[in-house]
Amino acid sequence: MAGSAGQLGAALVARLGSDVAWAGGRDALDVRDADAVLRAVRAARPDVVLNATAYNKVDAAETEAVEALAVNAAGPRHLARAAREVGALVVHVSTDYVFDGAKRTPYTEQDVPRPLSAYGVSKLAGELMVAEAGAPFLTVRTSAVFAAGGSKGKGGSFVERILARARAGEALRVVDDQVLSPTYAPDLAAAILALVEKGARGLFHVTGADPTSWHGFAAAALRAAGLDVPVAAVKAKEFAAPAPRPAYSVLDNGRYRSQDLPPLRGFEAALADLLGR
């Protein structure tokens, strides 16, 4: 598995236990290097190649598009081609940010992606490259993944950043006009592996059960942590972020549930688990 140091990668490793043939983070395997990827996959000879790597600095991708494409598009292509060579299934993880947010009902796998940002473009390119590589594939789109030990490049997961700022006494301002479905990494890992066990192939949407805004998610995290700290609701335009985000990116999980699999928990139940309350 590539990307084992991240939130989802760590959750997958924990779930798989001794079934992991090989797992490594960026220091162990640079997915941008096709030859290194092929050597690693040939050596491990896995039944399933799991890709949990990602360039996920959404705003930075606007000026680092080449790097975003290298990790989010070329990297998955290298993994999928290596999987094809050894006869393995490739499992790839993508994002709700492939959509433009113009819709106001949950997006299905049949909806046409229209990414707004360089990050979204890079993730959509990765989906297409995996699909075209010739290996059997399972691509899972998800949303707002959170767990302990989030991305170091982003200062931790959204939950970790909000709680750290609250404890530091900083004023909190969070957008309330972007609606999505926060997804707990351990729950997502279990769902991905359940799909693999079911023999699922193709594209699936898998997210936490309950949509909310970033503001609603932040407020819930503060409550779950027992912090009585106000958080102001603001509009996205007030932040003037370099990368545009979809105003609505809730994903329909109907195809996932059609595999006779249970829905993932909503964010409030997952936050209680994460924060031990």
C-alpha cells in the first residue's frame, strides 16, 4: 500500500494487520517515480494495490499544479500499471471536489464531474488514468476525511486544527456556505475493504452519513471536545481563498449501499469516537 503515513493509509494498515504485504509512506515510495513503483509492486506481489497517497493542499495546488498532477494523476497511473503487470486489483481514492457544486441533490457516480480547482482537476485526472491503465480497479470518491494525525502539510486534520486554535484562544471563523459529508478515516477504511471483499469494481461514492457545512462540523468538534468556544459563521467569499470550492458536494452512497453494506456513521458519532467522549 502506498500512502500508509496518512490518515486513511494508517487506518487501512490498522484494519488489515498481518494481511499487509507491504506498506510505506512518501519516504519509502515516491509514486511519482514509475520505475520505483514497479519495483515495489513486483517485489511485494500483492493481490490488491491500495493507493492512499494524495497531494491535498487545495489552495497551494493553484500555483503547484504540476506537483499536484504528478502525485494525484501520474502516481495513480504508475500504481495501476504496476498492478496490471502483477495481476492485482488497484484501489484508488478520489474526492468530492471533482464536482462544481451547482447541483443541490447528492451527486451520483453518473453525474458529470466539473472540477473548479487545480486540485480537483488533478484528482479527476487520477481517476481517468486508473480507469484506463488496464488493471481491474475500484475507485472510491469520498469527502472531508478526518482522524487523528492529519496531514502535516496542512497542520493536521480539520478537526485537529480547529481544536488547536480554540485551545490557543484564537478567534474562530468558519465558512457555512459549503456543504459536504465529513468522513471518519477508520470507517472509510472498513468500507473500502468491505467493497474489496465483495468483489466490487468501478466507481463508488463512500462518505459519512450526515451532510453539514464546515461551520457545522467545527461546532460539532468543539462540542465533542467539551470546549465552550464560539465559532463565527462566515461566507466563503470573505476568505478569498486561492482555490474555489464547490458550494455543495454531498455524494450519494446508493451504489455502495446496494452492495448490502451498512452506511458509514455520521460525523457526530465519529467525533465522539475520535475524541473519546
